[in-house]
Amino acid sequence: MDYRPLLPLLVAAALSRLSVRMFALAIVLLALDRFQSPALAGWLGFAALAPGLAASPFAGVLLDRIGASRAIALDMAASAATVAMMALIGQGTPSVLLMLTGLYSLTSPLSAAGIRTLLPRLVPPQVWDRANALDTAIHALTEVVGPAVAGTLFAVAGSGPTLLVIALLAILAALSLQLAKPEPTLGPRRPIMRGAIAGVTIVLRHPTLRGLVASYALYQASWGILLVAVPVLVGQSIQSGADSATGLIWALSGLAGGAGALLAGYWRARGREKRLITAGALLTALAIYPLAAVAGLYGLTAGVAVVGLLSGPIDVGVLTLRQRRTAPAELGRVLAVSMSLNMAGLPLGSALGGLLLICSGHGALLVAAVAAAMSALACQWLIPDQ
């Protein structure tokens, strides 16, 4: 497989995802450090995702109009401006933080869907699973580097410099796309509202895409809870160096996720996606509870690492199944809606996790495990075999 046509896109994807992953941890650490509020951390996680999910149908229309490369660059420029503003004004009050985080989220579907729209257009269908495995492994690499860098920067330099580094990475991602070849054709210039409604309708009427929405949203809800629970539980276990330890735990999870994705590509996920998703979600539930819940900091670290390992095959399965069962002409518009609906559980999980942690850390992990188990059941029952 010749990876050279993918190189500019993969570099931009790596930089943009690194920026996004660092931001996700930085705002949680900021809420805990400045306001000592797990609930605010949960709501910031919600604000970093929910507005983008709501805007995703319109993002799909914009992808059709201006092309995926331009859409990714637009998102990165807007994200850099918002994060830089957050750093320069000194982060502000909780309401200001929530507002700026929501603005950051609005354009995020342009990159998330744009990357996954370009990828299958650059390689033949018979190697989509391997291209997806490579893309997922690079994503997992950002899961290794992002939390480690964000946690270390935050501990050493504070929130302001950390946010400025995140903004710089977004700018570099936008610039790297200038090396990519221009897209030869763009989609039809359909009215924005009509195109947005059409994208949602296609996803909700498609049996496989509809099943993936339910299954993957539940799976992401478990991740949303973990994003808030892990920093809180680490802080309760150790007094010194909790920020760096949190970053290292997520880095280990990301490294395991990259290995899992490459294994899924080596084993060829194509045609076996449903089994990969179902088994991976069930094992994820067990990794969260009891493994991550009952053995202190060591159990939490091992559980999160196993969750990361299983995320690789799950993500490769979801990506390949969605691509195989979507008409090529509808891919960009459908991906913007489908991916955002798939991710709907993440902000809800973050908000719920912040509330649950006020009462019980073990209770939060138990709810995350139940969500993962329900994801496996939804995959088995709702997604057609063919």
C-alpha cells in the first residue's frame, strides 16, 4: 500500500488531533486547579463537544460547498483563535470558560468529518480497513503525546502557556494542509437548511448508520465519564504530581490504542466489523468495572490501558463499516452527521460523570461500565449483519 498520497492529510490530522486532545485534558485540569470543581470539569467537557454535535448537519453542507481540505483548515484557524483568546484573557470566570469552550466546539465537525471524508477517496476500497487502522493508530499516538504534554505543561507552566501551545498546534495543522493537492471537484451548492435536513434524514433512515449511532454513542458515554473520573480519582490517590500522573495514564491508554488499531488492520477487519465492535465493548465494560475500580491507582491505570487497547479495534470496525455501507456520493454529508451523532454520548458522559463523582468515584465507574455493556448489546441487536 502506497501511503504517500495520504501523508499531508495524516500530518494535518496528527497535529489537529494533538491540539484537540491536549485541550480536552487542559480544560478539565483548569477547572480542578482553579475552581476545585468536578462538576464544572464535567460541564466544560460537555461544552467542548455538544455545540459541535448540534452544528454537524450544517458542517456537512459546508464540506460539500468548500471541500474537506478547506473545511479542516477553517476549523483549525477558528480553534486557534478561540484557545488563544482563552489564554490571553486569563481564562476568566466559569461562565466565560463555558462560552469560549462552546465556541471552540462549533467548528469541530469540519475537521472530524473532513479527515474521514478525504481518507477513503485517496485509497482503493479493498484497503480501507488498513488505511483506517493507520489513521486510528496516528490518532492513538496523539492520545499518547497529548495528555503527557498537556499534563506536564500544566504542572510546570500553568494553564496560559499550555493553551497557547494548543493554539499553535492548530495553526500548524492548518498550514500543513497547504501541501495537499487541491480537491478536483466539490459537491453541489444545495441550500444549507435543506442539505442539513437531508443529511440527518439519510443517517436516521439507514439501518447500519442508525444502529451505529445508538451503539457508539453509548460506548462514548463510558469514555466521557472516564475523561472526568480519571483526573479526579488520581487526585484522590496521590497529592503530589497528580496532573503529570493523569497525563501519563492517558498516554499509556493511547499507546495501547495504537497497538490495538494496528492489530485490527493486520487481522483485516473488513467483513468482521460487527463482531469486533460487540466483543470490544463487552471487554471494555469489564476493564472499567471491576478492574479499574477495585485495585486503587494500579487498577485504574491497568483498566484505562485495557480500555485504550480495545478502542483501536472498535474504532477501526466502526470506520470501515460506515464507509462500506454508505454511498460514496453521500459520504461527506453523511459522515458529518453520523460521526457527530456517534459522539453524542461523550459530552453527556462528561456532564454525568462530573455529577456522579460528587457522590462516588466507584459509582461513576460502574455507570461507565454499564454504558459500555449496553453499547455491545445495541451493536448486536440493531446493526444488520449485511
